Amino acid sequence: MLDRRGIVRIVITLLLVYSLLRFARAGQAAAEMERTAADLGRELVTLEQEHAALERRLLERQSPAQMEALARRELGMVMPGEIVFLFSEAEESATEETEREPIWRWK
């Protein structure tokens, strides 16, 4: 039968094994956290680059030249003193057809 010293040794051994297992799990958790932190760091860099690109696009669109082009294209606005020529769809399609066929192919 086990004496008192044998029981103490078994209990200490079990506590030591339990402590080692807990330590190993903590190490695994720390390694996983480090991987997650590295992934998040890479994602942060990517998002910062995207943010910078979007800020550049926003600044470009706010330039006077871009605003003028947008007003002309989307809103049909013109500068004072400019003359606007409007063509009907029939005239535009006739112009496109003649531009498509070179003159040397005519019979």
C-alpha cells in the first residue's frame, strides 16, 4: 500500500503535469494571438493604403477642372458666352454612318 510520501509524490506529479498542460495551452493561445495581431496589422496597412487612395480621388474630384467637367457632362452646363449646338438623333446617326465608311470604298 502507498505510504504518505508516495501519495504526496503522486499529487505533486499530477499538479506538475496539470501546470505543464496549462502552460502549453497558454503558449498556444499566445501564438494564436500573435498570428491574429500580424493578420490585423497587414489588414490595417491595406486599409490605410485604400483610405489614402480614396482621399486622393476625392481631392482630384474637388479640383476646379474636375468639377467643371462633371458639370458639363452630367448637368449639361456651359460657361457664359459659349454657344451650344444640339443635334438630333437622326443627324448624329447619319454622321456616324458616314464616318464609319471611308470615302474610297464608295461605289
